[in-house]
Amino acid sequence: MPNRDELRRLALYALSRAVVVAILLVGTGISARLGGWSGDAGSNVWAWGLSLITVAGVTWWAIRQGGATPGLVVALQLVIDSVLTSVLCGLTGGVRAPFVLLYVPSIFAGASQLRLNGAMIAAFLSSLGLVGVAASTNAGPDLLPDGLYTDTMFRIFAFFLVAVLTGQLAELADRTGRALIAERRSSAMLASEHEMVLDRVRAAVLTLDHLQRIVTMNPSALRLLGDVAGFNITEVLRGSLTVGTWEEGREGGRRWLCCADPLPDGGRVVVIEDVTELQRMREVSARDERLVGVGRLAASMAHEIRNPLASLTGSLQLVAEDRPDRLIDIALREAQRLNRLVEEFLSVSRSQKMEPRSTELHALVQEVIAAFGRDPRFRETVRVVAGGGPAVAEVDPDRLRQVLWNLVVNGAQAMPRGGEILVSVEERAEYEQGPEGVELRVVDQGPGIAEVDRGRIFDPFFTTRSGGSGLGLALVEQIVRAHGGRIAVRGAPEGGTAFVVWLPKEAHVG
């Protein structure tokens, strides 16, 4: 079955032949009327010409129906063309008739359909037909008198010359067409692979025109930035595009790594990657590196301090029972505070062993709020309210209760004149695009934490409160990390500090 391109070429060939014959017939008819041809000659010319057009029309119709074989159609058409053209030439003047020109389109057709071989076959058939015309119009002893031999041979030479030239041109065009098709397919495959790679790249990739407007975006860019096609890049990024690579801080504590490179047309390609998690891991790694050496030494020292401290505390208690004194009470109270400090430090230095189970976090928040309400230190000045709704996650309830207690007490201590603390629970994905989890927020109305101190707030022994140990928040972060979660500190919209804890819904492994 011929393909669509072959059928299209055949149909165009048949239609063009009919148009050429019609033009020649009109021209011949005008010449016949002006030249005074006889009525029989004119009728015969028109009859054979219309036959040629009819054959072309039937061929075109058969091709359009899709039932024709290209090679057979071309071969039959070339034979029919040669016969009908020869008859027309015989009726209208022989070798020197105007219809001799119809042999040339036949050669063109053979070249276009069958390349050089088709052109040579058409030239051979045309030569036979022309010789037959010459012989039939001069049947005397001298078959080709008066230079007719020269005219015939000149025309035959022209036929083969046209055949060679058109055949070679057709083969060259065919090779060029195949190469162009292969190149197009290769380009299409390359473009498809390029698009597939861009679709799977997690970084946002933008292309800009020479006016710095966003022209194209990959799916990651749509997820990160939204549909900002047509926007100027300065409306999306804050950095200068003359710089190769830069980092930008975004809302919610995010960090973007941006890179801009020029394009040949004056535009640019911009790559944006959300490195928030990488930045957090860098900070955690740097903090761990700082603490790993001194942590071991401090833990061993804490154990050594614990034993004499216990003896000192016991001795002070005995002395206080025998001889009560205000200075002894102060010494005992400070010894007990020092003991609590050692216990907290040992808790931080020990690895946290989790026993996760399905826990309803909103109910756990209510328990912590109820226990906090009985604390005499804050019962009269601080009010704690719960927000959000039910949320279930695989956590260690005892450890998470410790986290919430430390955060609530930390908020209460930041409000010496009293105020309100909001503890809310909400199901939410990490950074709005990560795995499903639960977000806990503890928001106070204190003076807030300076931006410069937020990066160190979870470091052991770092505190912004006079008299604080700086170990409570370090223990909180350790427990959250042991759950596979994240904790961040931010400024509250109404003032104060917001501690945001994200915990995965499934139990953390590892």
C-alpha cells in the first residue's frame, strides 16, 4: 500500500499533466484556427487531447481512492503518455508539431516518481514514439528527408539530456529530503528528550527574552513561583541578574539559590533551587560539629560533678535541719538548681530513644495546658489557649509532652508581665510540598527574639534570658529531630515569638 506522500505526488502529477495538455490544446486550437487546419484534423487533435486529459483524470481519481500501486501507475502512465503524445504529434505536423513538447513533462514525471531510472525510461519511450511519428509521416524511400533526420536526432538527444539532468536533480532532492526528514526526527527526539529532562528537574528553570520578561517555565518553576509567564524577572527575584550566582531569603525562612546565564539572542536562562532544607542541614551540621567535641568532655565532667554535688546537697540539708539559717537555705537552693542543670545537660547529651505510637495531638496539647494552669509561677499572669483541630501522628507522647511543656514555659518566661500563649495543631505538608505531617505552633506575646539570635537559639547554653540555662530549647530540638521533624523560630505577626514544629504523620525510622 503506497504511503500518503507517494499518493500525493501521483495525484499532483496526474493533475498537472491534465493542466499542461489543456493549455497546449487551447494554444493548438488557436493556431489551427489561424492556420486554417481542416475540420477533421482539428477534431482529431481535440479528440486525442481530451483522451489524454481523461486518462490523466481517471488516473488522478484512482490515486485518490488509494487503490493504485505507485510503480505500476507511473509505468502505465508513461506508456500511455508516449502513445497519445505520438498520435497527437502525428495528427498535427509530425516531428515538428507543437505537441512534441508533451514528451518533456512525461520525462519530468518519470524523474519525479522513479528518479533517474524513470527519467531514462520516459526518454526512451518518448524517443521510440518520436521515431514512430517520423516514420509514419514519411513513408517514402527516403524516410527522413529535408533535415528531418537531424531534427529527430536533436530532439532525441534533448530528451535524454533532460532525462539525465532531471533524474540527477530528483535523486539529489530525494536524498536531501530524506536527510531533512531524518534531521527533523532527530531534532524532534532531541527536543522531546530536552523537554522530558526539564520536566523532571527539581530546580525551576526560566528563559527570559531580551527585555528580561519570562518566556518559558518548567513544571518545577510553576510549582515554586506560580504562573508568572510574561512577568519581568525583577518582579519575581530580588537579586541582580548581572551576577552569576546568588542566594535569596524568602518568606517563611526559605532560601533560594539562583543562577543566571546569558543566551545568544540577548535573553537569559535562570535556574532557581529551593535550598531551605540544605541550609538547615548545614546549620545543624555546623552546630553538631561545634558540640561533638566539647559534648563528650562536658558529659564526663557532668558525671564527675554529680557525685560530689549530691554529697554537698545532702550535707546542706542535714545542716539546715540542725541549724536553720538563711544563707544555708540559699546555698541549698543553688545546689539544687545546679543539680537540675546537670540533669538537663545529661538529658541533652544522651541519645533520645523514642517509643512512637498513634497519638491524638490536640488532646495532648489540652493535657499540657491543664498541667500548666496548675503551675503557681504563672497561674495568675499567663493564659494558654488551644487552637486548630484534631490531628493524629505516630509520636512518643511523653517526649512530645516534654517538648510542648518546655516551649510553653519558655513563652511564659518571656512575658514577665503576663499575656497569652496560643498553642495550635494543624495537619500540613512540610514546606507545602513535602510529605504529609502535623504542624504545632506555640506563639507568645513577649518581646520576640532578634534575627541575629535566631540561628543560635537551639545551641546548648545559649540563652537570651537572665538566669536561664540554655538547655531547654536544645533538648526540644533534639527530641523533634529524633522524631524526624523540624523546628523553626519566627517572629509572630502581632509581635512576640512563634515556635513552629513540624512532625511526620508516620513514625520516623533511623
